[in-house]
Amino acid sequence: MGGHIEIPVNNGDTLYVTQVSKNGDVILNKWDGDAQTYEYNIPGGDLVMLLNLYRYVKENDMQNDFINPYGKNKE
């Protein structure tokens, strides 16, 4: 089991998000045209926490520099 998501970024780069095995780390690759500019692994538990943080910030309209810079409520 594995999955792959390709995300075009507004600066022309592309992010590739891959999970090689069920419950395994998520691998993030960033490409600038034909050259890979970085790669790193996100442990599954960390990814779940990041998604929960994103949901919490959005649902509560929290101000966050990366997720919701114009949020009404201070973190």
C-alpha cells in the first residue's frame, strides 16, 4: 500500500507527498522544475498533529502566521 499526491505550488515548484507503507512516514519532496530541492520525512503521528492543529486554528479563527494570518483570535 502506498499513495502519492502531487501539489503544484504558486511559485512554479511542485510538492510530492508520498506514503510508502500503511502507517509509515510521509515523505515530502519539493521540485523546482527538473531538480529536487529538498526531501524530508514526517512521522505519521506528527502529520496527524499537524492536521489537528490546522483544523483547530481554522475552526476557532485563531491568528497564526502560517495557517491563518488574519485570524481574529490570538493563539
